[in-house]
Amino acid sequence: MKSDIFDPHKSFLSLKILWIVVAIHFAIAAIFSILIIYNSNLTPSYDYAGFNNALNIFKIPLGILALIIPIVALLAANHRSEQTKEQMRLASENNNFSNFYKHTEEFESYLTEHEESKTKISLPRKFHRLAFPGAKHGNFKVGERIVSKIDEHLLDIILESAGLNDQQKWAEAADRLDFLIQRYAETFYIKSYYSSTSGNSVPVFERTVFIPDGDLKNLIVSVKIISEKIRDALLFDERYEPSELLTEVIEFDYSKIPSSNITNASNYKPFDFRALFMEKSKVI
């Protein structure tokens, strides 16, 4: 039976279904009584024999009325069941609500305790919502969506980095790569992810690409910095296991990438990060 019929927020006597059932039984009993009286030659008698006879004559209408008692009891039991379920639902919601905010606060404290560098998650609560989509419902496991999202961003960046191996078009490739890295950081609310605040700005079309310390290698290193911050935040869930791709990006030996100072564009040394990464990768 639907809970809107047995509204748990209403008293039992306020339920329409109760009075509909009672009215139907009274109506049927009244119809049978009228038919009996109309089609029988009855004489009123107010002694004990008359009352006993009346009970016998009207036993069908009385039997119909008697059915009201067990039916009402059944309705009352169902209504109590709906009220109990509603109480349990509210208790569960309140418990989930309390646990959600406790989990959020503990997550923020965890981030504060593990701030060992200037790289930060600028909006911890939004990151928490992204990382733990089921938290409001009592599920505090890292969501599958964020895991796949991280891999999608990393794959785009790694594939695009191949353009840095072009002596003539490296600036355009750096522009596209910088855009992807910024998008990666912004998606997960990461800020201050450059290895250095000093560097060179390279104008490319209508954009300006900032190169930390003027070394294009540092643009690639920033991917590791962002990835480490995301991984460390997600490790708040002790059940979380970083994806193979994320682990490979973090553990990659970035010393293999040659320094490419862009102070003088003619001295730029092309390098193929994608090829270097794929040499050891088991994922790509």
C-alpha cells in the first residue's frame, strides 16, 4: 500500500481511507437492511424474543458491519508501519547529515595538516563533493567518476605534450598544453601549482603562456605537482587506491626531461615527454 494513502504525518483518524472503508460498509449494511425491511412482513416486538429475532433477521447487515473492526485494525497496523518507516528514514537522514558534516570537517582538517607546500586545494568543500559524491547518503568512498576524470585529464596532457618535440611549433604546443594543465588544476580546485613564481611569459596568439623559471620542463613538472596534491587528498579515504596512470605520472623520473630554457627561442631543445613516459608506462 502506498504511503501517500497512509500518510505517516497524519493521525490515523485523519486518514481518508479509514472513513471511506467505514462509509462503504455502513452503506452496504444499510442497503441490505432496507431490502430486508421492504421485502419482509415484520412486526415490531421489544421483548427479548423480538431482539433475538432481530439479530437473526439482520445478521447479514450486522456481519458486514462487523467486518469494519478487523479491517480498521489492519489499516491501523499499516499506518503504524508507515510511521515507523518514516521515523527510521528521518533518523537515517539525520545520522547521514551529521556524518556528512563531520566527514567534511575532518577532511578540511586533514588537508590543513598535510599542507607541506604552497600548492593548495582552494575550495575544500567543493573538492569533497567531487571526491565523495555519496557522502550525503552515508557513502564515504571515493567516487569512481573522479578517478576516471583524473585519468582523462592526464591522458589528454600526455598526448598533447608530444607537440613540444617540434622545433618550429613548440610555442603553439606549449599554449595548448598550458590550457590543458590549467583545466586539470581548475577541475580539482588546485592553485599555486607552479614550481616557481618567477619565469617567462610567452605570447601565443591571444594568450600568454607562463613558463616557470623559463624552463619548459617545469610546465610538465607542474602536472606531477597537481597530481600529487589530488592523490594525497583522496588518500583521506583509506580504501582509495590511485589509478595506475596517476601513480605512473607521480613516480615518473622527471630528470629524464632535458632542460629547455626559452629565454632564447633559438636555443630551445625539443623533447618528447609522451615518448619518454610511454617507455615505462604499462597503461598507455
